[in-house]
Amino acid sequence: MMDRWREIEGKQLHDPYFSGKIAQRDQSTCRNLVPVAGPVIVGAGPSGLSAAACLRQKGISSVILERSNCIASLWQLKTYNRLRLHLPKQFCELPLMGFPTAYPTYPTKQQFIDYLESYARNFDIQPRFGETVANAEYDRRLGYWFVTSTGQKGAVTCFTSRWLVVATGENAEAVVPDIEGMEDFEGPIRHTSLYKSGEEFRGKRVLVVGCGNSGMEVCLDLCNHNARPFLVVRDAVHVLPREMLGMSTFGLSMWLLQWFPMRLVDRFLLLVSQIVLGDTTPFGLHRPAVGPLELKNMCGKTPVLDVGTLEKIKCGDIKVSPAIKCLERHSVEFVNGKTEHLDAIVLATGYRSNVPSWLKEGKMFSEEDGFPRQPFPNGWKGDCGLYAVGFTKRGIMGASMDAKRIAEDIERCQREMECSFFPHT
């Protein structure tokens, strides 16, 4: 199939009309022009790998552009050492290839990285590393995407393709809040993307800002290294046990949702959590009025799956604090007027999409948050051969669904174009 498709692309790319139109474009952009027979995929994380593998299975080649020097750079370069998958491995598999059977239920960070590297080798996925995409726009006259990328040595390349797959994901750029007095604080301030282990904070008083899964786990890691963490909790948060009734909480939830409405499942989860974990309110962890699954469905806010942090909070090893009013040279003042001496700050404040900074398209993706405007499960496809994978707020399971749909849709497009070029075959 690919040989015939390259023949089609060859006819198009060498057509005098097409060549003339290319010449009309900015010559500085098109000086180093690389035609791509299949789609261009931006991002070599789990989402980009999933899309490339699903395409490969259908005989469709692709070019992956990755700004880092490795696949899954978020996992390899920007995660802490003690990290494990928060969900059982069967819910974190990429399409077409499962985890090794010897892996534990919750694989370690390194095991997951090894799995991804094995996945890339298995499907012969070879990203172009060190390629930072600065601009991607669709030329309606030509019917092609022009993706401009800067390489490690500053060389500018323009890749052209009929299809563009955005796989940079939900966690492309670290979110660093602007806290009053931050410039005056004399200790280290570090985002979790730069945090590796609590060893360097041994004996220190550390403020952890953010009470999601990362913030909770960083606090636990700090405790295990004899640091004294203070956890800033500004909003209500659902804390659930990682496992219920001998099953993973996530797996149990997915099973129950097949039979019962979401609100009823939420009530069940909260009832079991109350029995297993007790009331979290006295410890400064107030639950939202909306149930955990409904809240996740509404705004993508993931409940915390407890791996031991709550017990540390209950025994006083981790102190829960309210929102920050301001920072000073060696201390923090909270909105309730209390102050604490600090040695360091870890910002577990999450990540954001960076799509609006490079994709010149105003219809499919929102300029505000860089996510598809259409909610799951309809946000995977836009106009003019534009696709998104990994923006579902449903982890790898959602990305796998997107990847399969994208491969099927591009295969259909190729067949339709093949019929128009070869009507009698």
C-alpha cells in the first residue's frame, strides 16, 4: 500500500502546478523542504508512539518530531525516582502490545520506560530527536500542512504532509505560579519536573504546593528521607484508597460504571473510602460536593489515589496548610495568618498544553488551554487532516482510543485518494 501511496505523492509533489505554488511561499521557510508521504506526528511520548504504531500496523509510515533527545521525555527526564504507575498495568498499555507478564501490577518508572523503548523497537518507530516545532500551518491552496522545525544545530526544516497529528499532550510545559514574595525567598524553589528524590532535602522544612497525586507522593518521599513537609491544600480534594475490595479502585470503578449510573458509583466509592480511610476533613482535606468520577468527567480533575501519604498526615509527619498569602526570605505566611520557617519549596502545580504556541489553527484547539474544543470522545479529529491524540484527560487509555481512530481515518483517506488516482485498479 505504501509503495502505491508514494507513487501518488510523487505525482503530486512533482506536478508543475504544485511546484509553482511551493515557490510562492516564503523561501526562507521552504528552503529545506521535506515531503512526508504519511502523517507528521509532533511528540514522541506514549501518545505519539501509539499513533505511529497503529499507523504502522496498517502499512502507513509517519515522521515523528520530538524536541527532546529521547522518547517519553516527561517520564525519562522530568519525574521523581519513586514514581510508579498509579493505575494497574492493564489500564496503561499502549495499543497492540501489552506489558511483560513478569511486571508487577503497578510498574516502576524504569519498567514503564523500558516498556516504551521496547514498544518503539517492536514497531520500528524512529523519531527525529532534537526537532523543536516552532510553527505548523495548513495551506488551503495546496492541501498540505507545513510544519517548521528547528534542529539541535539550528537548522530549520519544513516538513510537508497531508496530515498532522498533535501528540504533544496535556503535560508539555510546567506550570509555575506567581506567588507574592517568590523573588525574595532565599531557599531553592523547584517544580516537580526537576525533583528527583527527598535525599537532598534531608532534615529540611519543605513546602509542597499542590495536593494532587504528585504533591501527595512528593510529601511521602520527603517523609521517607526525614524531611519535614508542609502540604498546601487550597481546594477541596477527593482522596481514595488505591485499592478497594481486593481490586484497584480505578478498575472497580470502570466495572461498576457498566451497570450503574455515575452518581451511584460515586456514592459507593465515597462510602468505602470513609470505611477504609476515615473522615479526611479533620486533617484539612475537605471533599468536594461533587463525587470523584463526576468531577473527573466535568473538569478533568483526578482524585488522589493514596499510597501511604494520608497515614503520614494523620500522625503529623506531614502538616496540611491553607493557601499561601506571601513568601519571605526564609518563611511563608498563609492566608489564616500563620507563618512557618522554610528551607525549600517544591511546586507540584502540574503542567499545561503548549499547542497554541506553535499550531496556527483556531478551530480545533482552544487558545485558552490548548485542548481540543470538542470534549471526549469527539476531540480527536479536526478539519484538513488535523488530529489530536492524548488530550482526553483519561490517560493512556484515552490516547489509545484516539490512536486507533486516527489510523483508521488516515487509512480511509488514503484509499479514497488512491481510487481517484487509479480508478481502474
